Amino acid sequence: MLAMAAAQLGYRTVVLDPASSCPAAQVANAQIVGSYDDEQALDQLGAVADVVTYEFENVPEQAARHLAGQGRLFPGPDALAVSQDRLIEKDFLSSIGISTAAYRQVDSQAEIEPAVSALGGSAILKTRRLGYDGKGQARVQLNSPNDAFQELGSVPLIAEAVVDFDCEISVIVARSISGEVRCFEPAVNVHRNGILTESRAPSGQPGAVVVAAKVAGTKLAEALGYVGVLGLELFVMADGQIVANEFAPRVHNSGHWTEHASVTSQFQQHIRAITGQPLGDATSSPCHMINLIGDEVATVPALLADGGWQVHLYGKAQVRPGRKMGHATRLN
Ligand code: AMP
């Protein structure tokens, strides 16, 4: 989607990805097939590209630092590093006054019990690194007999208090090289098994919640000195308070609807930001987006038969349970 947005503005795109004919390469001008830590591949990319960006937060920090040392990498490696470690991320959010769930560092099975106890008797354990779409997570209760530490791979964890939220929203924020910030309308999101299934914008939340979400997103982008688009996921409590879950240093699935519903999509906004151009109007029409997960891709003919849905399939070769195959957006 970024490659398509870049093409719209007349840019040519080279994609570095370990899988040949990956979704982005299918709509880019060229691909370098290589792993994200292959220095030769990174050098090849750095040599041909005027600007480098990433849309996957598990690109190794070292690879980002390597490219940043060669020229223009946006967003910079510091934002990537903060988002890659859930503990550092929560420390950072707290340090700039954005509230999060209460949390504890957990480095062994023995540390689980006191952490869960301190967090009120139940908690969500998450691997600090490399988790996504609910992977690398386990709910634990006090005195539960399981060996959660081992089950999660015996790696550093964070224990989070279980947030009793009313709903989940997200705000997509763009910040340009000159420091201009624009937020899209926050969307309300529904997850199943930790995977986003649908988003609606506007969120239907009161104005104060919408403003608080935009203020938090803006504060985060500014504190990170961020250039590009980021997505901040928030829990909304019954009293209207917002609690940050996490942020993604990239265009975000809960903003894929901007492709059809916004004057400027999050993808074009990102390309504008990283190429040093002014941001576009982020105003959007009310809409509903559904993710097509695994077998749900079979509903595409029906979605197309109903002329109101705009379908975007990613070109993934294989359908797998839980795999995001595409999304569809409908203007309300
Ligand atoms: P994450 O991978 O952190 O984005 O978590 C995936 C989903 O799990 C979130 O969108 C929430 O629905 C749920 N979740 C994550 N952390 C918490 C928490 N501390 N309390 C309640 N639900 C959570």
C-alpha cells in the first residue's frame, strides 16, 4: 500500500524482503531478496534509495541503524527500538505522561507470582519482544499451576494488569520532517483472539475522548521526534479515561480504511512525510473496515457483488488460519 501511494506521487520503490514476490514487491519497481540483517542486501538498498522506510516493527534495530548511518531513514531507529520492547515502550509512554496498564518486568518463572499478586491477582504475560496479533501472550491467575514462563519461550516478559476497558480505539498520527502533525479520526476497533477484525471511524466516542486520543498521539510523535505515520492503540475506560496499549512505528491496520475514506490516506501521508513534503488533509468520511482473516477471503466474491465494499487483497500466496489476507472498506 505504501508502494502504491509512492507510485501515485511519481516515486519508484525498491522492496527488501526475505520472500521473493512478497506482497509489496508485486506492486513495486524492484525487489532485493534478502533477510533484514543481511548487510550486503541493506547496502544494496541504501545505494539505490534516496529515502528508506519500513512497515514492519520487527526489522532488527541494527539493520535500521546501519541504514540510518548511510543516509535518510524515516522513521529513525530510536522510535523502532522503543516500540520493539514492550517494557521500554511502556516506560517511555509513562515518562511522557501517557497512562498505560500497570506492569511489571518478569525475567523468570519465580517472578510471575509476585508480579501477578502486585497487579491484583490476574495479569497478561507478554513477551517483551517479537509478539504480534496476540502471539506471545498468556493470561495468568494467582496460584495457577502452569509454567507460563517456559510456555512463552523462557524469554524476558512483561506482566500487565488486565484492563477492564469499555472499548478499544486507535489514533493514526503523521509527523512531517518540518514537525507538522496531523491525526486521522480515531477508529474504534474489535479484536478476536488478539487479531484486529474490524474498525469503524468515527469511533462514536465523546469529543473529550477523541481529543485526548489525538493529544496523546501528537505528544508521542513529538517526543519521539518521529517522521512518518504511527498508530497508537488505546483502551477507553468506562469513565472516558484513555490507557495506552502500544504503538506501532508504521502505517497501522486500524487505519487501512483511510485508503478509501480519507482525503489523504495514511499511506500517502507517510510517503509525504518521509519525502519531506507537506502533509495532506486527513479529513475522512464515516466508514467501516473489516479484515479478511484466513478463510474469510472466500467472502470476496460476495463483497464484490455488493458494490459498496472496496476490497484490497494483499497477494499472499497461501491462506492460513489467523493470517490477514486483505481488508474491505465501506463508506457509511
Ligand atoms: P497487543 O498484542 O498488546 O496489541 O494485544 C492484543 C489485544 O489483546 C489487545 O488489542 C486487547 O484486546 C488485548 N489486550 C492486550 N493487553 C491487554 C491488557 N493489559 N488488558 C486487557 N486486554 C489486553
